[in-house]
Amino acid sequence: MTDPSERLRSSLAAGQSSGGASDFDSPIAMEALRATRVLHAADQEPFPAPSRIRVITIANQKGGVGKTTSTVNLGVALALYGLRTLVIDLDPQGNASTALGVEHTVGTPSVYDALVGDSSLADVVHPTTASPKLVCVPATIDLAGAEIELVSVVAREHRLRRAIEGYVQGLPEEQRPHYVLIDCPPSLGLLTLNALVAGDEVLIPIQCEYYALEGLGQLLSNIDLVRAHLNPGISVRTILLTMYDGRTKLADQVADEVRNHFGDLVLPTVIPRNVRVSEAPGYGQSVLTYDPGSRGSTSYVEAARQLAERGVALPPVERAGMAGVTAAPPSVSTIPSSGSGERR
């Protein structure tokens, strides 16, 4: 009799186009197959590398929409599938650091030291347990006072951008990250402003709930202001639908409304409500390592794949000051002006 693990691997190899469901049509077997795909990511086709280093700011001033969860799990997925990734935790709560198993107690070298102190980003980068290709700059509670301390600092909005520039320039070409993901706090303060000035593009997680678009116009208006005055290369390139509950009509209605509003900016994959996604941070893990066969895990892998595929043909426009990093020109014609994105 064929070894079950061999059957899984054979189905995995043969099922890239068909889904491999012919031999595994029970729920448990399908979950095992999904888990195998994630656990053996290194044996599969890697995600395509972007045409430039992508610095992605993950922002939404609403709390609880999945910013940190998406930052962590997209970062892990990109790393598992062959792309060097740096996650910067810019939220004083330090939840991204927790989910990646990175120490962030008081006194730990953190992003605070790079923003307010004299440390370089290279001094505060920590390895993660998720993948050798994934590193993290943690946030400590000290970051809570950073906005006040930065008020009197010259070029305060550019502190994070310059830290990333110095970090990238200090690395050999073959060690530079393909992706820099910045997890923002749930506000539109100076920390989020630093992230918007540092980024080339914005990814906005939107939960499939009634108030999904409430206040989004204010975020888009702030991005317009940053583009006009501080960072002409910033643009909203990705919308990710999170917390989708297929049992409700409301989730479908919100998803349809967001897709009609933002068009191709919305990733085809939606992130479902899944208890494993919520449990994973409690174990210092992403959902991909905590339960690789769960629906939440496979959904984030597919979202990361789509994100990576969109990065293949980005315009190679040089961004002043950052060697090897280029910024895409603004392309937000499908994005509403301030206020027009709010749900009525």
C-alpha cells in the first residue's frame, strides 16, 4: 500500500492545476493536503520576485480590521515561498512582534530606537522563528511616547524612510529584502504619517462588516496630502477583504460594494473568519505555522501569491535616495476623493 505521505506529495505535485481533490475528497484529507502545501512550500514553485523592492504600508485608522494579522501572515507567506521579507512593527501594542515570536519587552532594541534614538535599523532587526527569510523590527511600549518626542525633531515625517534607506543601502544586493511590510497603529498620527512617507504603496485591509467604509475617506484624503507634500510616489495599490463570513448576506453585500467601488485594487482572495487565525498569536506564531491546513492559512497564502504576482511588472521609476528601490507613480483614479468612500 502506498505511504499516505507519499500520496499527499504525489497529489500535491499533480494537483497544482486540478486542486488534487480526486484522491482527497473528504474534509480531513483536504485539510491534510492544504497543510502539506504550506509545510512543503520550499518544494513548490516560489512566488515571483518583484521588479523593485516593495515597501508596503498596511494602514487603516479603524481598529480590529486585520492590519496586524494581515501584515504577519502575508509576511510569513512571502518568506516561506522564497521572498526575503522585513516586517516593521510600528504599533506600540507590539502585536506583530508577538505573532512573530520576537521579544519586545522594555529595553529590547526596537523601532523606537531607530526613530527617536541614534540606532540604525540594522541594529534593531531581529530574526523570526517563522522563516530564515523573514526578519522583524519589533515595537516596544516606548513607542507610545514617540509621537510626542518626534514633534520637535527636524524632518520628523522622514525618520522611518531614512532608516529604511540606510538599512537597504548597507546590505549586499543579494541580501536586500524583496518586501518591507509596515504595520501601522489604528490612528492617523505621526507614526502612520512616517509609514506613509516611507512606503511606495498602501495596502488597506477592509473587514466585511457594516461599517467597512466608514472613515475611509479620511485615510484616502491623508494619503492624497502625503502624495502632494511629502511622498509623490505613494499610491493605494491593494485592498484586502478580511473577516469574511460566507454564512451571512451582509458579508457578500459589503464585498460587492467594495469591489464595485475600488475595482481591480481589491485582491480576488478574501480572508475568512477563522478561529485559527485568532488563536495563532497566543502561541507566538502566524496561522501558517500554527495550523497550515486551516482556511485562514490557505487564504493568506493565496492573497500573498496574488500580491506577489502584482509586483512583477511595477514601473521601474527611481526613487531618490534609496538605492535599488523604485517607486510607482500615483495611480489612484479609481479611488474616491475624501468623504466619497463612506457608506451611506
